Amino acid sequence: MTVKPHLPSTQAWLADSWQRSIGAGLSEFQLPQELRLDASELKQKHEQYQMLIALVQSHALPLFNQLMAHSNSRLLLCDAEGYVLRHWGVSRYSTKLADVALDIGVNWLEQHKGTNAIGTALTAKQAVSVVGEQHFIRQNRFMSCTACPIFSPQGEMLGVIDITSEQQRHTQQTLMLVSSLAQQVETALLCHLPDSHYRIDLAAQPNLLNSGWQGIVIADSDGRIVGCNPMAKQLLNHAKIGDAVEQYLGDNWSRAGGFNQHLDLHLQTQPLNIPSVKSRVAMSNKSLTQLGVRFRDPQLERAWQHANKVITKQIPLLVLGETGVGKEQFVKKLHAQSARRTEPLVAVNCAALPAELVESELFGYQAGAFTGANRTGFIGKIRQAHGGFLFLDEIGEMPLAAQSRLLRVLQEREVVPVGSNQSFKVDIQIIAATHMDLEQQVVQGLFRQDLFYRLNGLQVRLPALRERQDIERIIHKLHRKHRIAAQAISPELLGQLMQHDWPGNLRELDNLMQVACLMAEGDDTLTWQHLPDYIAQKLAGEPLKVDLLNAEPLKAKLLSDEVKTSQSSASHPQGGNIAVQPNSMCSTAETAAINSLHGAIYSNVLQAYQACDGNVSQCAKRLGISRNALYRKLKLFGIKG
């Protein structure tokens, strides 16, 4: 009998987390398998996050030591994938804490560890305390854990900072402390932005200027804003990157201290002099604006650098590449580190929109413009993107009529909704993407030449997976993403994965790795035997054979009521002595073919069942079918009662 977990709280975020834990197949009564990085993987993580680790150690650790040094607690830093990067505090865990593997290199995402502060804070993207019985896994309920996400100046979640205690029960004060530690790190990240020269602290009261909750603006040597925290944006009415500080704070903003009468704000300005810190924690020549964005393939890195240069000048960008190379993810990363990162990124898949709806979706429509129109009208995707990015994916699929209207938007920087005579000004960064050859589309009359030249401000091409020099790293990264526990990849399989052409590119590899890891379950090594047959044959370059067990049209014919199992044979000896009774719908040749194929199915199932020593779960995985489907076939063939 399945025991339904008893949820200790009615808080919405906690209830959602417990449901996710149940959906991941975890049991509150069983300690899940541990997912841990090996030494080389951990070294790679430390290299990638050395800036973040150094800033936590210099800006968060002192306050933690001051307030929690005698509480038998530990401060932990985890990356955005849930791996523990470093910990500080008690030098040695108790036996209980050691048993739950709260250690460097271990993954604490919810799908691996159930509800816990680290994994739940990453999913909820907010500070959370998970105390005692709120943990989904029963063995973890002796702990109190509080965690808060850390965000980059561009709004990207870099990881979480966590305090875990065995004896001390966490309260609202602990939550405030962890949030303050995360804010200290975020402020340090802000001050280390490239070209940072001045720091301006803002507050409504002078005693709040050093409270940790004040507004902070970072400016370059010319007095232009290069970064600001959320409080500063609120106090300055949504100040934007690149704006002059003086337009918000007046000409005297650079004085050491002062008061802005217009905004009723107290100011405190200081020069930033941190070159030694920057050099000490330099991240492989990557600036903080690209923290977490690492391209080890030369073609992709060149595309990234070129794209970053043009989007600061509002030059249209055209991203080319085969299906599945990651064009949308590339654009999301561009947006996250751009000066428009605080404004929306609106993505439109031109191939997914019906031709008759493209114009109304893009340009919006006036109330009552057509039958079925919203009574209040619709502003459209282009106006939704005002101030930010408009990403037109699969632009080659856009109908010619919509292309004409889009060209006018790009030329005039204004939109006229369907059914309206009124125009609206828009400020957008246009990025289009396609897997098609647009120049050939122009020749064939399927794409407007003038629109092509307007979109083609800069053209970058993302390499196919088979062309990338970092394919081995990608394979290991996706394997770490999907594996259920610590697991290696066999050298033979790794070599074949690296040599494959990957027509579906990253999307195909990601899907394959997800399926293979599910098949491998908790095995120590991912091997050929964990791949479904059709995938293994494809990788090996063999002709793709018919899936005897799952080819739906054939199965429907073979196993329909017209296909009868002969009862005259004794217990179906190996080799499949299963006969089909001829009927008026089947010719003699058809009957012979069906008998032969039906026998092959029987042989396939029997061999797999014997190889798995009668284990139905393993056998079903090997055959790539559900357990219920396997039970039906076993019963049909008389193999298992």
C-alpha cells in the first residue's frame, strides 16, 4: 500500500515543492541516490565560478562568522545547477549531516534531494527556509536550512547561498540574514562591472545609506550608468543603463555627499579602485557581464563577440543555423547581458502562427477590428517588446503580407494596429533567426529583398553540433544534467557520440541523453545497452530496422482480432511456434509474413526476458516499452502467467 506523504504546511511554495518531489519519483522514507561531480568536473566548476566564490568569501563569510560562528552551522555556496561549490563554518559534520551528503560536489536539486532550501530556492527563485519536517525526505528532517538565490547585475541567477544548521531552528531572522548575505554578494558583483568608476549610494534617510538596503548606482568615468540595483531603479524611476547620472541626480552627484532636493534623496558618492581584486579573480578573461556565458568553440565565441557589439548600437541581428543549434538560447543570453536586460524579451515563432493571425499577433489590433477580436483590442508583440528585444524566430516562414508591414515598422520605428489609423512609436532591438537560406528565398520570390537587407545588419552563424570543437564537453554537460546518480560514460559510447553527425543538433543530443539516462537508472556507467535499439543502430550507422514491438500501423494489423494465436502448440517453444489462422482478409502470402513477423516479436521478447532473469522492469526498459505493454505480450505468448 502506498502511503501518501503528510504535508506539514499549507504554504503554497512548500506544497508545490512537495508535489514536484513526488513527481520526481522520490519517496519520503528512502534516502535518494547521490549525484556527485567527479574531481575533473568539480575543478571545472571552480574555474568557472572562481569570481563568485571569492566574492562570497570576502563579502558574505565575515558576517556569517560574526553571527553564526558558535551555532554549529555551515555556510554553503551552490551553482545554478544545484551543485555545492564551497562551504565554510564547522570543520566537521556530525554523523547525521555526513549521512545526508551535504558536501562539495553533491547535487541538491529538488528532483534529486526532494524539498530542501537549496533546490527549492533555485526553483522558486526566492529566499526560503525549510525547517525540520518541511523537508520531503524524512532523513533530512533533523536540519534547518535557509537559502537565497544570487543574481548577476544582468538578472541571471548564478546560484544560491545557504545556511544549514543541525541544532538551531531557523527563524525569520535567519531568512533575513541569508537574504542580506546574498545582497552583499550582489552588490560586490555590481561594483566589479567593467568600466565601473563611481559608486553612488541613495536613500531617503541618511541613516539608511550604509544599511545594506540602499539604492546603489555604478557609473563609468564619464558619469554614465553601467549598473544599478533594484532599489536604485525604484528610487530613480527606472533608470536605464547608458543614461547620464546627472539627468537623475543633477550636476553635483559626484560630490562625496549631498542631498537631491528634487528627489528628496541623500547621496553618498565614492570612487571605485579595485583593479587588484579584478586581476586576482579574473575569470579566464571573461568580464562579469558574461559570467556563466562560456563558449569554448571558436566559431560560437566569435559569433557571440560580434553579436554583443552590434546590439549596443541597435543594429538588426540575423542569426543563422540549423534546427536545434540553440538559436533561441543564444538570443536569451544576449538579452540577459545587454543594456536592455531589464526590459522584455518578446519571442515570436513565425512558423507556429497561422498566416491569418500573424499580422494581428505582431502589430496588434483595434477593438472590434474583426470577428472574434478582443473587445479591448490587443497591443501586439512588437509594442510588448518596447524598450527591449523582439526575437523573430523562423523569420523565413513569415507570409509576404506581414513582411511588408514589418518592413515599415523597421523603417519608421512605429506600429499601426490592424483596423486602426493611429501609429505608435516603438524602441526595439530586432533579432531574427532562421535555418533557411534567405538569399535563396529572395531569389524564389518567397522573401522580400528589401526586408532581407533591413534585417541583415549583422549576420552570425551558429555552428552545427558536428562542427563544434567542444562537443565532448557538451556531451558530459548534458549527461550531468540528466543522470540520476553519479555515473560515467563508457569510452566506446563517448567516442561514437562525438563522431555522430547529429542532424538534430543540441536538441537531438539532449533528448537522447535524457532517454539513455532514464534507461540506465542507477548504473555506474552509461553504455550502449542503455540506448534504445533505434538510437543505437542510428549511432552505429546501421540501417534503421522496424521496431517490431512499437511500429503502430504494423502492430495494429498483426495483433488485431484477425491475428489468432494457435492453441495446438505446446507452451510455445523457443523460436516462436505461434501460428496465425488465415481468414478472408489475409492471403496465404500475407499470413506467412504475419506468422514470420509475429514469431520474431516472440523471439525478441523471450530473449530480453531471459537476459533480464525475469525482471519485468529491466526487460521493459531494454525493449523500450511500458511494463503494462510487456505484461500483455508475456500473457499473449504464454511466457508469464
